[in-house]
Amino acid sequence: MIYLDYAATAPLLPEVLDAMHGAEKELFANASALHTPGHLAKNEIEKCRELLAKIVHAEPEEIIFTSSASEANNTVIRTFEGCQIETSPLEHHSIIETAKIYGGKKLPKLYSYMLANNETGEFLKLPSKKEGEYLHSDLTQVLGKMPIDVKGLGLDYATFSAHKIGGPVGVGALYVKNGAPFKPLIIGGNQEKKRRGSTYNTIGIVGFKAALEYIEKNRTWEKYDHEIRELRDTLAKRILSEIPGSSLNTEIDKDKSLPNILNASFAAAEGESIQLYLDAEGIIVSTGSACAAGDIKPSHVLMAKTGDAEVAHSSIRFSFGPANTMKDVEKVMDVLPGIIAKLQGMSTIKMKDIK
Amino acid sequence: MSDGKTEEQDWVYSDIVKDHFLNPRNFLMGNESNFKYDAMGLVGNPICGDQMKMYIKVQDDKIVDIRWKTYGCASAIASTSALSELAKGKTLDDALLISAKDIDNYLGNLPKHKFHCSILGHDALRDAINNYRSNKK
């Protein structure tokens, strides 16, 4: 299998599996308890907090563990319930939908702009906030791919997720700058300094810690900047030169996008069909087509970017990770041109109609 | 996932859908002039993500040959392929009776959310038959 869907979920790192198996046996106790097993569990949680804080240049007390990036995003938006909330049109649904329901007219104003988009990998320009305004950024796709400095970016809030870096699904984290407004989303417990109730997910957090240790030890952002960027750029260039009707939805210039994501569209061929023909060849990718998600509308990100439903329906996202090699790119290009030619050949849309 | 016994059940669609998607029957590759047809029918819109065209060759009020084109997802391709098998050899009157449910049954059922958006081919076939009949008048 050639896995090119890291931006959806990265496979669990072997180090993460080992750490979680160990934790299942030894760190099962309730981390809020005062007894020794509880204390041991709490220690591991605090080590993870310190490590994430170090990697993103925050203070440990500014990190709150959540069940997911979506929960972290919801928490920030709900903190500003009834207030003016400005988001980019490219945000995750956990921002856009929540802001639609809870945004209002009051002050202070919150901005929520992701640093890099999950579907295209492209960077967004963060807004410059005025005195008394607050800025949140969803950094889910950025962690591990680039060095992060939440203070340098001028952020009041930032969202992270474990399963995009080889940690487990079910663990996220929220950075809340000291002194920034905060309202807990889950009420009813002293955990996380009363900022998020519910029993600590020790085993999940231990997995997150192992994944963070991996990215820190290996300085993964350097590998992404060189080797993985080369894979992505090679695939982009080969698609454009070898597949008629192809176009890129990701600007691959170094300062325009994350090094590991490539979004491309293939005129007259529909995304879910491309995805499943690739799947039948053992190549795993994702699509912005409506069909694949069981949705009525295609990707809001590609619609916002291109304004063209056909381009969105025909889009494929390739997202690379540390295990990929140039052989994977070659194997994709061994089969992709044939798949696209077959779909274009059977399509109702004539290729000569396409510019 | 690579366990041979369960592999087919792991796929998002049934085995019959998978087969018709990976090995579609009777599709018209490339230019429309590659098939000598008597009438054509069209349904759907690429903006919505699905469009189908059916091309029929008719003799003595019977569909003696059929081709199709589809822009759409896996179940759209599979359902058009299945329809082409169902319609081939039928009289025009019988072909008009083929319903979305017949196609769904033939395929061993599509996922529910796919039923309405991807089974459109019978409308294209009806359109083709109507065009054939009005051309003859």
C-alpha cells in the first residue's frame, strides 16, 4: 500500500504504539487521584504538556489537552459566544459551523485563521489584530511540518492534534495565552485547572508525547522541507507534464504552501472515481468531491479558492509523510495517467471542450 | 485489510458495484462517432457532480445495442453500467419500465445516500427512447 493521506490521519508511529502499550499496563490509574499510580499517570501528562509547550514556544500552563482539534476549535469559538467572530472561508467545519451558530455583535472580536489549509496546504495570511482583539489559529496541519512559535506569530489561541503527527486519534491540545479570555466547554471537574472537565486520557496523551518526542528528536520539519518537499514537487511537475487536463490547486512555491500537500484537479474525471481506481491499485489519497464525503456540496475550500464546482469535484489531495519515498511517486505516475485517460474517455465532458 | 477473506467486504461498495466500476460494461470510449447510434439521451450536470449519456441502437422496436458515457462517482459509473446490461435486448416499452430500484437491486444495493444522486441513468435512457420516437415521427 502507498499511503498518501497523511493530512487526514498519519499512521501510528511504532514509538507511539510501544509507549501506549506500556501505558495501558502501568499508567491505568485516574491521573487526578492522589495515590502513587495516579501520580505516575499525572507525571506523564505533565511531561507531554511541557514538551508540546517547548516545541511551540509556549508555557506549559498555556496548554490544555482536549479530545480533538475540533473540540479545541469549538472551545475557542464558544469562549467568544455572542461576540464578533471573523474566520477565513477556508477554515475547518469545526470553526465555520460553530462561528455561524455562536458569533454575534459584541466585543471583543475574535479572528480565526488557520496558518495552512488542510486541503490545499496553502498558507493563509494571518490578520493583524488591533488592541483588545484576539487571534486564534488552527495549526493542526502545521505541527511537525514547520517550526512553530505561537508567541512569534502573535497568537492568543492555537489548535493542535496528535493524529496528524503519528499519535493517536482522540487527543488534541489548545494553546491559550496567559491572560486571554477562556470559558471551559466541558464543565464539571478540576482537570486541566478547571479549564476542561473529564478524566484525563492518560494513554492517549502518552501516545501524543511519544509522537512529539519523535518530531523533536528527528526535527521532522527539516525532512519535510527537503526530502518530502522534493517528493511533492516532483509529483506536481509530473502530473502537469504527463496528464492532459490536469491543474494544480496548490501553489508549490516554497513560501506558498506546506511541503507535504498537493491538491490537483483532473478535468472531465470525477474525484471519487479517481480515488477508488487508485485505491484498487493500493494507492491511498483523498478527494474534495462531494460524492466521497456523502455530502451534497463539494469541498468549501476548493469552492472558495476556485469558484468552480467541476474543479472541486475533480480534485485529489496527495499528502505525504515521513515513510514515503520517490518510488511511491513513481508508482503513482505508473497508474494515474491511465486512470485519468480511462475516466476522461468515458466522461460526458469532452476533452476538447477543456481549455 | 489485506486478509483475502475479508478484503471484498472492506470495500465501500458491494462486490457487484465494485466489479461494474472497475470493469464497466458497454461504455463508449472517446468520441461519440465511435458508435453508430439511433438516439441519445442526457441527464444530470457536471456542476452537481454527475452526468450521464445513453446511446441506443434500435431495430424492430428493440434495443439491439447500447453505449453510455458518465461523468461521476464510482456508483454513478457502476449504475450506468448495470443499466446498460439491463436494457440491452429489451423492447423500448420494456426498457421504459426500468426503474432506479431495478438498478439498485441488480447491483446488490448501493449505500442509501448514493441512491438518489447516482442512479440517474434510467432517466437518460428514457430521454434517448423519447428522442428516438420523436425522431421517427
